[in-house]
Amino acid sequence: MMATRITPATLEALLHDLVAIPSPSHDESGAVQHLVSWMAANGFDEAFVDAAGNAVGIRGAGSRDIVLLGHIDTFGGMPPVRVEDRRLYGRGAVDAKGSLCTFAAAVAQAELPLDTRLIVIGAVEEEARSSKGARFAAEQYQPALCIIGEPSAWDRMTLGYKGRLLLRWRWEGALAHSASQVASPPEHAVAFWERVTRYAAEVNAECDSLFNRLDVTLQQINSGQDGAYGWAEALVGFRLPPDIDPHELAAVFTAHAGDAIIEARGHERAYLAPKDTELARAMRRAIREQGGRPTFVLKTGTSDMNVVAPVWNCPILAYGPGDSSLDHTPNEHLDLDEYLRAVAVLTGALSSL
């Protein structure tokens, strides 16, 4: 099935306009409607908002599904949207509206085999702990192949993401004079954080790579008192290697919480996809055809790959233009020429599949 070629100016306008519409997690409807309208006007057979609030576009009517799952929500804040020296600045330009627009543009232009159906999903709440859009999509489809929309640069593909766990720790107790030997609430919090870092150091003692490390961050720490009693709270984030189960890790700390309370949430297992698949081979060929040298990377964060890959159990990788080190920063920006090259790569890969 042939498709109409879309001009570079139109593709750049899609990205600019979508970035210009604020879509922080839980407030994505304006951007969702814009993307649905664009897909409906550019050759998709169906374009709609699903029950979770995701933007969905479908081309083809075959029995073999290829799902391209990006996310349309963004991290908070809204730096001014502008174009300077062929760079588009704005929240979501890299993470991850650039990838999502690459998906929509490539699917609109791909030469589609008769047995194939291409499904673009702009998922909501990826930046939130809920991953609402991806979890809903995981129940609706059973694709033969899947591409996740996350920045990796136009000539690189991501095969794996670490897992995640968040622990909220809270202690409450009676105060004592500062001259006494009784630990203050902040000291209780510091002691908990020291236990976490010691545990991580033991796990990482013989670690051979960043992807296999247990990473920990102290995301919040607070304390207070009312004169007789005091409290302290801490929020600790873990990035998990493939061999650590988030539920088992949470149990390690809750079992020795003492007189503190620990709440665990955000459980996600790490995922590592195989390298030699039909999908990866098609992407490598397409990158070479555009003059690139394809490489694979592993990421220390998480993505919707962690959510859908264990459910769909199909060849999967993540792809999208941009420098992921710019994610969530005030300087977030995407090179428009890289974006167009990524569209060409993905269009070629989908057509060959």
C-alpha cells in the first residue's frame, strides 16, 4: 500500500506545533487531539482517542500488527518554544514528542504490505508512576513487533532499560535535649540513607557495567517537630539491574524498618531485549542507507518498554531522534535535520518490514 510523501516543512510544523501545546502528565488532552487530527488528515485509516486518553492512529487492515508506542506527556515546566539555527527548543522536543512525531510521519509515508497494520500510540502518563497509557495499550494489542519512542539519536537503538523502585521512609518519635545521646529526627533519616548506600555498595562490589549497577538517589528529605515530638521523611529512588526484583528489594528494607514506616511504590523490573531480531536488522539496514553506523545502547532510566515488553513478548527496541541527556532540562532541544533523518530511517525500516 503506497503512501503520499509529506514535505519536510509539514513534518517540522507537526513537531513544532505539538511541542508548543503543553502536555504535562495528567493534562495531555490538547496535544492528544492535535495529533489525532494530524493523523486523520495525513493518510491514517483510523485516528481516535482511546479510553485511556491515548492518541491512536492506524494504517492498514492486515492481521500482523506493528505497534509504535511513544508518549505524549512531558516532564513539568514549559521553557519557551523557539527555533534557532535549525534547533527546536521546548519541553518534549526530545522527551519524547520528537520520537512520537517521527512515528506518525514515518507511518504516514511507509509503503505498507497488505498483511500489516501499523499502530501509532501517543501514550499518556509515561512521566508519571502510573504509566496509564502504556498499561491500557498492553491489554488492547498483541503486536508482532514493537518500537518504543524514546531519544537515542537517529543512528542508535536502545535495547534495554533499568527497573525502578521508590521507597518513602518516615519516622516519628519523642524529642530529647540536644545534649543527650538520643538521635534527632534528621539523624534517623541520615542513618536510613547510610543503610541504603551501604547496601548498594555491597551489591555493586563486583559490578561489571553501569547497566548492572544498583543506583540509588536521595530524592527528598524533610523533618520537623511540634516541641515534644518530631518526624523525618525521606524518598529514595532505586534504578535496578536485571537481576534485582523490585518487590524483593522493597522487602529487604521493610523487614528491617524498626520503628519507621516504609511505603514502596513504582515497581518496575528491568528489561533487556535481544539484539538479533527481524526488527533490529531492518533498523540497522535503514540507518546504513541514510549514511549512519548503527549502534545499540542500554539506558539507566525506565520507559514504557518496561511495561509492555513482558506482556507482548515480541521483538522490541526503542528509537527516536535527540540527545537524551537533554531530557527534563531547561535547554531541551532537538536538531530538526536529525529529526528528518530519523523519519527517513524509520520510513525505510517500516517499508522493508
